Amino acid sequence: MNRQDLAVCVIAAFSCAHLLYFGRWFLEKTKNGQRLTGWFGPDRAIWVLRGLAIAGMIFGGLLGAGIIRPMKW
């Protein structure tokens, strides 16, 4: 894996960690967060967002570690 691929994986993992930290703000202030709150309700929306952020962090970490390899065309 080259440095650019690793940088993308690290940025994706840190972006998901940032989303995890600012989850309430995301749900209240953004259009997508308000849509998520409308679909799941205010109490479940934060847990859905946290689950998505944790899944993104895990996926970014596994991709950066080379355990998951993207297809090369």
C-alpha cells in the first residue's frame, strides 16, 4: 500500500472519530442529521450515527492495515 492510500484510510478513520465526538451537533445542525433524526427519532438517531461512525473507523483501520484490500482494475 502506498502512502496516498494509507493517508486516505487514516483520514477516513479520523473523520469518523470526529463524527463520533460531534454527533449531537451533526444531528441538530445538518440537513442529513435532521433527516436521520426524522427517520429514527432523536433517541435512536444518535445510536445509529454512533454505529455508523464506529463501523467507518473499523473499516478505515482495516483498510489502512492492509487486511481489507480494494479491488484494482
